[in-house]
Amino acid sequence: MKDLEQKIRSFTPVSDSDMEFGLQFYKREELKKGSHLIQPGQYIHDFYFMKQGCVTYYTIEDGITRVMEFFTDGSFFTDLYPYIEEIPSESYLEVTEDSVVYTISKSDALKVFDHSHALERFGRLSMQKAFINNFQRMNRIKNLSNQERYLQLLERRPSLFQRVPQYLIASYLGLTPVGLSKIRKRLSKQ
Amino acid sequence: MKDLEQKIRSFTPVSDSDMEFGLQFYKREELKKGSHLIQPGQYIHDFYFMKQGCVTYYTIEDGITRVMEFFTDGSFFTDLYPYIEEIPSESYLEVTEDSVVYTISKSDALKVFDHSHALERFGRLSMQKAFINNFQRMNRIKNLSNQERYLQLLERRPSLFQRVPQYLIASYLGLTPVGLSKIRKRLSKQ
DNA sequence: CGTATTTATTAAACCAGTTTAATTAGAATC
DNA sequence: GATTCTAATTAAACTGGTTTAATAAATACG
């Protein structure tokens, strides 16, 4: 779990004994492409760290799939709102690529935060970072054209386009597959 | 500062002595409508709690004002990214209504988090809440029509429409004033 | 007050997306 | 390798916004 340890330490210093205490609760899991970590109706008991792979976070409303996020290498994730509120999820976390995650249960995570002020701080700082990332993403969505956002995504996360089918990327960008295809065509003509 | 204290305790239990320690660093400030808490180029030293009033958080790019948020009674706020990274802001925090805020400097806030595990936890939980709010807002932006979002805003924060001119609300919704006016007209005809 | 200024609405032309449906391209499976 | 299924592209008609400009309504102020 060197990668997880390193990730945590990139936020704030943590003593070896606190780190050892925290890491003992994480379990390594191998996930097969096509399986579901979470489906609508389920309660969310766990928090995940993606060691390697890709999970797509989406909902289906009125038959329309809406991709909210792709979680790839090095990211912490879960379906946070139902996780916190202890209500059933309305979303999917679908394994889009064979993956390896480290999993910690909510009750264990709370034990860790209780036990270690440093790891509680890590929790605060990682949440802060998640907030900022998301805030910036929201402002991109609001202020940029679809074409600009497509180009930015190409630049910021080029590997996504190898890993994930285009219609899911379209959904992530808030477009229809037809719309994304038109944008690509327009760009290729220039 | 009863309201601030209550707000903090709504997140997690905090002992009286920790609370006293934390609150001592907050300063009450009265802000006049039209003044600026933050302007582009400035470094952000403080974190704010809005006791009462309204502050508009926006940028101006290519002469276009883009409203990112309205901070009203009971919310914690600052220009978070420059605050954390200690880089100059590119945004405005403009007082849109005579307001009262409690202010704490970044260095004092760090002291508080160092001193009290409970308040560090409050920091984590409040950031978590901010993240979720924002995530849900982003998904509204992505998945709802402009008309639906206008109606939701009317329902969720009706007082905004009394406090803030319509062209700023249009910007907040990602519309032009003309666009919002059309939506309102369409709705009034039904 | 009446005048100046700002804010909101309306109209017209335009455009970047949508929907639906047909076609082509690519992948998986027998 | 042919067949089947899924994904991506294209076309055509449509729609909900945009921009620009003019007008009307509301607000501020000398």
C-alpha cells in the first residue's frame, strides 16, 4: 500500500505509528470490468482508493445515463452523499476497466479519525482538495463552451479517451453522442 | 457569536474550552454595501462566516461578469483556492448588502486546528458538506434545463430575488439577462 | 420633483446544440 | 470469416438559447 501511504503523506505529515494504525483497516480488492461496486438502492458502507483502473460514477434518470465522474488511478471516491447520510444510493459505481482498489469501511474510517489527529487533518485536506477540484469543474461547465470543455478534457485527461467509450465521455461533458461527434467533426475540419 | 458557535456545533460536538479557544480569534466586522472584501491581485488571508448579509463572489473575464456564488446568512466562505495556495486572487468578493461577518486569519485558523482535534473535525465535516453541496449543484447545472434551474433557485433561495439584481442571478445561472427574461416570460404565459 | 442612469424586457436574426432516424464502422461471438 | 451487436457518424428538422439593438420600467439623485 505504498501508493496509498504516499498519497496520504502528500497532504500532511503523518507519524509512522499513525500511518500503520490507519492502513491496517484498508483491504485490497480486485475488481472485474463490468461489475458494480454500488447500485441504486444499496447503502454505502465503504470508502475507496483507486490504486489502478477506472470506475464510472453515474445515474440513470428517465432512461438517460448521466455520468458524473470517472475515478482513475490515485483518486479517493465513494458515493459520498448516501455514504454520509446513510440513505440508499441512487447511483452506480461501475467498474469500467479491471481495477484494484483499497477499501475501508465507514466505521473503520471513523476509528482512524478518532485515533489520529494527523489523519483527521488528512481527511480535512483531502476533502478541501476535492471541493476545489469540483468547484473549478463547475465553473468550467458554466463558463466554457462545450467545445472548449471537450478540448480541455482532451488535454487534462487524455488517457480517458483510450479507456472509456465516447458516449460516456459525451455524457460526462453534458452532451449527446451526436453533439460530441459534431464537435469532433468541426474540429477536424480546421 | 452564539450563531457561529451553534453553527459549528451543528457539525460535531466541541468542548466548551475548545470552543472558547477557537472563538477568541474571530473578529466581528461590519461591511458596507458596495465595498469589496477581495479584489483581483490580492492575497487571501482570511476566512469568513456570514452572520447576516450578502456577498457576491464573481470574476470578470473579457469584460464579462461571471457570478460563482452568493454567500448569505450562515455560510462560511472565502476565495478558497488562492487562500490555500497562497497565490493572488482573480476574483471579487463584493458586499451586495450591508453585512456582518466574523473573520479569522489563516494563521489563527491553523492554530485552532492544531490545538483542537474536535475543531479539526469540524473543519473536515464542513468541507465535506461544502463539497457535497457543490457536487449536487454541478449535477443540477449539467442535467437540468436552464428553466428548471431557475425554478429550483426560486424555490431553494427565494430571498435571493429580493436581495440581488436579476442580471447577477442570470449570470449565476449561466445565462444572459436576455435569456433569463425570456424564461420568465415563457413561464408567466403558462 | 424631473432628469439621468441603471435594469429589465422585447424583437429579430443567428447559432450551437437537440432529437430522430439512417448509415457506417468496429468489436465480439459463434 | 460471417454474423451480430454495439458504437460512432451523418443528415435534417427543430429548439432554446445567444447577440445586438431598441424600448420600457425602475431607481437614484441634483
